[in-house]
Amino acid sequence: MNTNGHRRPAARRLAAAFAVVAFAAAGFAGEGEIGLQMGIVSPDPGLSGEPQVLDNRSTMFGLRAARLFGEHYAWFVDGLYGNIGTSPALADDARTWALRTGFDFYFSPYDDDVSWFATLGGGLLDVDLGAVDSFDRTFGSLGFGFRWLAGDTTSLRLEARADRTIGESGLGGKRLTNALLTFGIDWGVGAPPEDTDGDGVYDRRDQCPATPMGAIVDKRGCPLDEDADGVPDGIDKCPGTPEGWPVDDGGCPLDSDGDGVPDGRDDCAGTPQGATVDDRGCPSDSDSDGVYDGIDKCPDTPQGASVDDRGCPSDSDGDGVLDGLDRCPGTPKGARVDSSGCPMDGDGDGVPDGLDKCPNTAAGVEVDAEGCEKKAPPLFEKGRKTLVLEGVFFEVNSADLSPASLEVLDRVAESLLDWPNVKVEIGGHTDSTGSAAYNKRLSQKRAEAVRQYLISKGVAPERLTAVGYGEEKPIADNKTKEGRARNRRVELRKIR
């Protein structure tokens, strides 16, 4: 049994315990807290000499310090002093000092401010029973409770714990189990905790640590977004955007086609710039020409008319009837047309009114390009039936036309084309040089050569007959050079 002189070392131990707590708190600057505790202890019967019931309890008080690691972990040191009443058999009250250290584990908070925790640790229990006994024992501690954040640097704790001694000194080596219920208030110490994203919620509490500057956040540090557009309140320049609408970086509705109707309710995305649209963002086309109102420079185009990119109709043939409505495109310029754009021909001669210089030609009369009655071709004027084609020559003993002959035959072809009802015989003639049979064959070939050339110029084959007369029909004396030259000829004879 120890004497009362043992109390002074115990007091020093208590002072040392509180010093440890104070120094520990001082070292937790920025991420630590220090606080006051008070509580109720229900002592082990082996210590108090009384049953361990609620009525047998004593008050304790002390200090606590902790180092926080994020939102879920903390290392703590605390110390409690209490004066436990004992049974009369023990005479003196038991003065106890408990110095403890360990770890807190904070469960996911069930709201923004309150979180449950479990605590596990151990420490040293110093008991002074006065003249009866004094001893030190180590103990293990297990507890649970909840923590309420009352402010940025202030929190309140309520913890229920059990301390079970491990050593064997004092009280005959009996194991002691003390039950405690403590209440404490803690304050942050040192420099303020970090707030990396500057949202007003310290990093150790901030569940959204990369919040954009200026965003409004909740107590957990997570941005609020009332209109759910992905742009946090406080940064959102257009709060109240309907849900689901695409927005820009400022939270304002996008209008990709610039028609004044946000993309979120634009049923016609991609409307051309400048087009007039309805409430759904769809362009209108009042004249149904395919060019939208607002862009259409000719907004009253008749239905069905072809238009250009500006919405204006065209009239390619210049007859006053718009393309798309014109049933006869390509009308010659100057011709008079009906409402469908087709030329009118009052005398039925095939030349449109307006171009017809002889508008009252009798029915059935063949007319020229100007609508006037055709005259006989110059080849057969004044009742002539036969015409020698002056200037048509062939190579010697050949049916090949000379280049100079082609110009004469071109004029003959034009005359025949102007008078399509005329049929002619092409007669080939020679002088008397050579045998009659040879001259006959040669003249036939030359007549055929002329016929084929006229056909190549567009004269219908059925209008042309080729006959070789050889030397049978001279028109001059074959005894002279001049006469023979005249006899070598090609004649056209009108046969109808």
C-alpha cells in the first residue's frame, strides 16, 4: 500500500498529460483542432466498490487535440480527469487521470454537417486511491459517436466509449472497464485550413475540390446548378435555362443557326442566315418557290415559276412568261405568245405573229422565214426549164469535182432547199473525144458526183435524178476547141 506522498508524482503525470495534449494541438496548425471535454464515467465495480449502474457515476473533464486527414480520418490525443466516488470501505475517492491517443474514422455523413464516427485507441490510466492504493495501468479504448460541424472551425462531439485496462498493478491485478460518455467542443488552430478552389469550403470538407471560381456551392463544396445545364450557379449568365437545352460556356442557350430560336426548341436546325422563322425555328416560304422569306428578294413569285438563288423568277426567252410556267421555252425573240408562253400564228403559216412580215398569207401557201410567200428559185426564173451549171468542172477523165465547182453547187443547194417541191434531173454531158461508150460512163459518174454533193448539203435524195448523156446532146460544134468546151457541161432540168 502506498502513502499519500505518492500523490505528487501523480499530479506531475497529470500536468505532463495536459502538456502533451497542448503540444500536440500546437503541432496541428492548419489541419488540427483543440478542444474542451466533459463527460460522465460509470466506473468499474473493482474501482468504485459499487455496482456499475447509471446511478453510480462521476463527472470528468479535460482537453482534446486532433490532426485531421481529409474528411474521414483523424489522429487524436486527449486527457480526462475525474474524481470517482467509492464505497465507504475504500475510504478515499479515486482520483483518475486518463491520457489516450488513437484514430477516429468518420463514416460518410448522413447530411452536410453531421457524421458518425468510430474511435480506436489506447493510453495510460493513473488512479490515486489516497492511503489505500495508487497505480498506473495501460488500457485499450473503443468508442463511437457523432460530430457536428457548427462552423468552419468549430465542431461539437458526442462520444460513448469503453476503456479496458491491460496491466496488473494495483487492486490486486483486477481488470477494470470504465464506461464514459463525453461531450466536447473543438476549435481549429493555427492558420486556416486550405481552400484550394476558393469556394469557401475548406479542402478537408470539400467533396468537389476543383469547383470553378465564382460558382455557388453547397456545404459540401459542390457547385449548385439550379437549371441543370452543366454551368454552376454564380457562373451561369442565363439562370433558368430549360432542362436539356444545349448551352455555351456561360450557361446561355445556343442558337447555332442564328435564327433567334434556341437549339433546345429549334425543330429546324441549320436555317439559312436571314430567313424568317416561326416559334419552332422553322423557315417560312410564302410563295413556295423554295427560297425562304427574309432571303427571298421577290416574295410574290407566281406558283410554279423557276427562280434563282435570290428567289427571283427568270424568263430565258424574254417572251413575258416566266420559266417554269412557260410551256414553250425558247420562243424566238419578238414573237407574240399566249398566256402559256407559246407563239401565236394567226395565218397558220408556221411563222409566229410578231415575226411574220406577211401576217395574212393564204392557207397552204409556202412561205419563207419571214412568213412571206416563196418565189421560184433564181435557177428557174422566167419559165426556164433547163440550166447549165456554169463553173462546175471536173478533173480530166475524172468525176472528181474541182474546188471552184463547190461554190456553184452550194448556191444551187440553197436554191433547192428554198423550194422544196421542185424536183430536178442532173444531166452529165461530154464532147466527142473518145469512144461513145466511155463518154457515156464518164458523164453518168459526173452527174452522180453532183447529185451526191447536193444531197450532202441537205437536198432530199428523192428530188434529184442523175443521168449521163455522154456525147449524145451537143450544144456546140465538137470540131472546135471552144465547141468541145461548151459540150463538157452539167445541166439541171426541172422535171416538176
